Amino acid sequence: MAWRYVRVPLAVVIGFGVLFGGCLLSGFLHIHHGGGGGIGVCLKTRWNVRDTFVDLDDYVGKSILENIDKAHIMKAMFSCGALTPPPGLRESAPKADEVREPVRDDPTAKMERFADEMCACPDAECAANVMDRAVKASEANAGKEVSASAADRYERSQKRLIACMERIAKP
């Protein structure tokens, strides 16, 4: 069977091209209106044909928690300036110098620090010193009640401490 060329009017080809291109482009853009700002365009945070037309009145004056299911839309509106983020909203994770140290009396945090120290030890003498301090801290915390998640973290830290100690002890 031989293929035959079918004549298609140029307007039909252009129409399909515009329709396809419009669908493709709408996956990248939010077209927003309302909120007293007229009509504008913002880039979406991810390609998606849903939520192309956004009414800002649905977001103005409402808390972020009320619209948590539309967080990706709010992020896009904040980044392009269509909506003003509430004060105190972080754009990124805190920097290392902004992170607070854990409470010093927290047994789980102490065991995590002991595991970090053990893994950084260059020799057996350092490992023995860290192990002595870790054992004393464990004995001091014996019988204390902690949450299940804290107990899991504590146990993981102990296993890591022992694994690092074994690595140092092997010649």
C-alpha cells in the first residue's frame, strides 16, 4: 500500500500548531488575575496543565495553611511578585550558622555527638577516650523515659559509634 499525500489547508495546520503550542506553553505558565493587580503571568514551579488560570483573590488575606494544598501555586506567585509572602516566611533552609545546637542535657543529642567524635578519631587512644565518656553518659541516663523516635535515634547513634570504633580497632 502506497502512502498518499493529503492536502490540508494551511489554516488547519496553523490551528493545530497554535492549539498544541498553547497547551504546551500553558503547562509552564500561571496566568493570574484579581487582587487589584490586573492580569499577569508567572512561571510555574513544575510543568502542569492544571491551575493555569489563578484568581489571586482566592489567596489574598488568607493564611498559608488555608491554601496548603496549593502551595506550589503560592510559591510561584511569591517568586514573581504577584503575591507578597507573609513576614517571617523563609525562602530557603537556614544557614549552618543559624541552626541552634541541641539542648546539652538531651541524651540523644549527646550520643549523636559521641558517634560524630568517634568517627572522627584518628587512633585507638582517641576512640578509647570517647568510648569511656559515652559509657558514662549512657549509665547516667539509664532508666530515663524517652519518646520512641528519640530512642530510635539514640540506638542508631550507638550503632554508628560502635561501627566507627570497630573500624578504628581493625589494623
